[in-house]
Amino acid sequence: MLKKFAVSIILIICLACCSSSNNNQSLNKNADIKNPDEIYVIAKQYFDNKNYELSYEEFTKLKKLYPLSNEAIQAEIMIGFMSYLKMDYNSSILQFKKFTVKYPAHKDLDYVYYMIAMCNYEQITHQGLDGSFNETALSNFNLVINRFPNSKYAKDSRQKIILVKSNQAAKHLDIGRFYLKQKKYTAALNRFKIIIEDFSVTKFVPEALYRTVEAYHHMGMNEESIKVASVLGHNYPNSKWYEYSYNLIKDIEKKENLFSKLPLFN
């Protein structure tokens, strides 16, 4: 009887010890789970040290453990930005677009739209029309300007718009010059007209005007040549392209006595 009692006591003690051990393990496991702010700080430290893989893991863990926290929302922006840094533009755009849908009133929405624009902007090839990237970048830069006019990203968005349009204008000018050499004057004029009317903020307008003068001259439309040269002289009097136009019109004047109609240099 005493032997059975002793065995029972030992069994109870063992069970109690196991239960205590399990409880301690559970407590230790819970103690290992950090709060959102702590995880964010760790992830940001990895990011600052350019250890993007570990940073990504921590930000992802933060989203999983505390999906409704402010830190998790900020983590979504950081994940999108890291994809941008790796030049994984498609993933970055997808992440940022999801963000705009989930948090349409977030305080950093101007930055998110700006980054979508930048992802498209950085995929534009030099002097390439690349319609989809050009137009999407312009659309998103304009969105930043129109919706967030006082944003710190608005100024850079305006500058980027000029650069994108300059890129497009340069390509139109290349094509126009090619048509001019091929004596396809109407096609050339159409390209120069696009630059003059749609890309007036770019540096290519003076040359587009001069090439227009050239095209009209080759077509025998000398009155039109002189009119365009006058516009060039009025708006860009110190431009080398006006000087070229001036010299070209002098040749026309020798034949038709029309030189007096062109404004002279100051």
C-alpha cells in the first residue's frame, strides 16, 4: 500500500514538473515576441545597413504579427521602396498600388504616388518615346502636383515632367530631321509642329522652329518660312537657330526681295 502511494506521489510530482516546464517554455516563447515598434526598429537598422534581405524579413514579420499597427502600414511602404532599390519596378509598383487602395487617405500618399511615377520614369530609355512608361510617369507626376500641390515631392515632380517631355521632344526631333533628309517635308513638319505645340517647355522648340523654316523653304513656301523665322526671332532672338534662319532667309530675299519682312538682330 505504501509502495503504491509513493509511486503516485512521484507521478504527481513529475506531471507537475512537466506542466511547469511547458508553462515556462510558453512564457519564454511569448517573451521572444517583440512589440511592433521594436520589430520596426530592428528592420530599419537592417535597412540602414543595406542588409535588405533581413530587413525585408523583419518588415514582413511585422505585417504578419501586427497587421493593424501603424508600424505595419509603414512597413508596406518600406517593402515597396526596397523593391524599387533592387530595380524590381513591377513588384514595387504593385506594392504601392495596393497601398493606395488600402489606405486612400494615408498621410504619405503623395510619396507613394511619387514612387509609382519614379518606377515608370526610370524605365524610360534615353530619347525613346516608349509610350507606356512616358505617359504613366507623366500621369502620376501630374497626380502628385494636382492632388498634393504643397507636397515636398511636387517640385521634383514638375522637374521630372520637363525631363520626360524633353525626352519625347528629342525623339520627335530626331524623326523630323530624318524625314527632312528624306525630303518628306509634310511628315517632317508634323513632327516639328508636335514639338512646338505640345512640348513648348523644352529646349528643342527653337530648333523645331528653324527646321520648320527649312522645310517650308524646300517646299517653296517662302512666305511661311519668313513668318516662322519671325516667330523664332521674336521668342528666341539670341538663339543660334534664329541666326541660321536669318541667314537662310537672306538667300530667299536675294531671289524674291522678301528679306525686309524678317526682324533684324538687336
